[in-house]
Amino acid sequence: MPSKFSFTIIIISLVLILSPKPVFSNNYLSCSVRSSCGNISDIGYPFWGLDRPESCGYPGFKLSCSESELEITISSATYRVLAINKESQTLHVSRTDYSENLCPTHLINSTFESETSPFRQNGDSQDIRLYYGCQPLTAPQNLTSILGISNQFDCTINNTKIVGYYVTREFAGTVTGNFLRSCSNSVIIPVPNSQVPSLEEGRDPDDLEEAAKIGFQLWWSADDTRCNNCVNKGGQCGRNLVSGGFECYCSDGDVCSPGTIFVVCCTCSNISCSGI
Ligand SMILES: *[C@@H]1O[C@H](CO)[C@@H](O)[C@H](O)[C@H]1NC(C)=O
Ligand SMILES: *[C@@H]1O[C@H](CO)[C@@H](O)[C@H](O)[C@H]1NC(C)=O
Ligand SMILES: *[C@@H]1O[C@H](CO)[C@@H](O)[C@H](O)[C@H]1NC(C)=O
Ligand SMILES: *[C@@H]1O[C@H](CO)[C@@H](O)[C@H](O)[C@H]1NC(C)=O
Ligand SMILES: *[C@@H]1O[C@H](CO)[C@@H](O)[C@H](O)[C@H]1NC(C)=O
């Protein structure tokens, strides 16, 4: 029975298939939105989340806003975003879980070296390693004459009292290294290079807390040259969620998709896709 219903379905399908432009969304408009959180504003590509859809950003750049604090999660570790610099493509971040003390419930490394990670430490920070579940200091293991290891700090994690230390240097193959090997866990967090001398001199766990709060810089790469070209031509940057490729959205609803197997050059009234 050819009903009115199936006729309607056919018409809707034809409209969807033949329509040259997105029917339900306008990426140009939604990607024109600039987000803000706390006192950080004008947040655009490659960031998404907040009020910017995923198609306006790059993988790994999802932001959230928690009590006016901007946050990003990178390799399971959550960071407070203290500043974003579009020109130098840098983020200033600090670990949220080390902002109160050195004893978070979940021990998570800061890692950026993965092949696919768009983030890199930019050389102004040094990795500090915190050891947890270590032996307390006893006289024969007095470490205070050794440069690069802190005084012990005490944590209560999961109702268990444990002892920890932080180290600023490599101790593999030494007596100190063997001592640290008996600790049950370790975590790597970066601190600014400028803080390292006072951490070594003071050996003070409170100083590491302060250094962690100051945070460090991350450099990012996310098709930024393409995006600059796109913006210079009046477009908005984003990403095709199916192909994963960069896209430049035009004000008339068309799209430039360079660099993919299917080079779609749009008929944008004002944008030539060449050079994006
Ligand atoms: C943002 O606010 C924090 C404290 O709320 C302040 O330390 C920081 O300097 C502010 N940043 C800017 C760019 O105003
Ligand atoms: C504390 O308990 C949680 C939940 O069981 C666990 O995921 C976490 O690893 C524990 N933390 C430490 C330091 O053992
Ligand atoms: C952090 O990384 C170090 C070095 O790769 C590793 O030994 C340690 O187990 C890691 N810690 C956690 C909590 O994953
Ligand atoms: C460790 O050695 C230093 C100097 O050698 C000394 O002042 C300190 O009391 C010693 N600490 C412990 C816990 O034995
Ligand atoms: C076309 O581009 C020019 C300069 O790039 C800009 O001034 C103009 O507003 C754009 N026109 C439209 C319709 O976007």
C-alpha cells in the first residue's frame, strides 16, 4: 500500500541526497563561535567542547570548564589551562590533581611523547619523578647528603599511610636508585626549569606543590598553517569527523577539504581552495 508516509520518506531522502549544502547544521556559523571560561576568552580552533562542536576542532583539544577553570585531559591526566597563545601555538597548563597536595588518589603520569600526540613540552620544563610507597628514611639510608632527592613526604591514599620522595635527577644503578626501586609506584610531572634549583636546594615537598601549580608550556600542532590560510580567506577551521581531514568552512555553507584523497574544492563565493 503506497502510503502518504512512504511518499514523505522518499521526498525527505531526495532532499537529503540532492541538497548541496548541510540541511541541519551550518559548520561555518557553529565554528564562528568563540568560547570562554573564567578569564580566558576568544577560544577557537583547534579547541572544541564548551559551546563549540567537535567538527570545529582537532582530536585531543576538547576543553571543559569547571567552576570557571578551563581544563583539558591529555593521556588520562587532567590539566588546568592557565593561558592559550594562538600565535605561538602554546598552552600553559598545570596538573589539576597536584594543585592541593602531592597525594592524589589516582597516580597518573604526564605523557606527551606518543607518536600521535599533538602536544610537546617546549624545553622550558623538566620532568620530576615522584615516588610513592617507599621505605621511610632510617639512619643508614640517610639521603640528605645526596643532591637530587627530596625530603620524605607522607601521604594518606585510600586510607593507607605511605611515604614518598621526589627526584630531580637520574639515579639508575646507584644505591639511591636501588632504594627508590623498592617504592611501589612513581609518577612523572613536569615543572618549569626555573624551579629546579630551589627544589634541589630546599628538598621541600611544599616547594614541589608550588612548582606544580605554576605549570609549564606545551606546544601544539594541529594543521595550523592550513587554518591560518583558511581564516585569512574568511573561512572557519574545522575537521571532517568521517575522514578526519582538515576542512575550511565557508560563509555560504560550502567546504574546502584539502589534503584528503578526495580533494573537494568548493564553490565558496569568496574562498579559493588552492593554498589552504
Ligand atoms: C586569571 O585569573 C587568575 C586568578 O583567578 C589570575 O591569577 C590570572 O592572572 C588571570 N589571568 C589573566 C590573563 O587575567
Ligand atoms: C586508590 O583506590 C582507587 C579505587 O580502588 C584505585 O583506582 C587507585 O589506584 C588507588 N590509589 C592508589 C595510589 O593505590
Ligand atoms: C610513569 O612512567 C614511569 C616511566 O615510564 C613508569 O615507571 C611508572 O610506572 C609510570 N607510572 C604510572 C602511575 O603509570
Ligand atoms: C641525615 O644526615 C644529616 C647530615 O649528615 C643529619 O643532619 C640528619 O639528622 C640525618 N637525618 C637522619 C634522619 O638520620
Ligand atoms: C570576501 O573577502 C574579502 C577579503 O578577504 C572580505 O572583505 C569580504 O567581506 C568577503 N566577502 C564575503 C561575502 O564573505
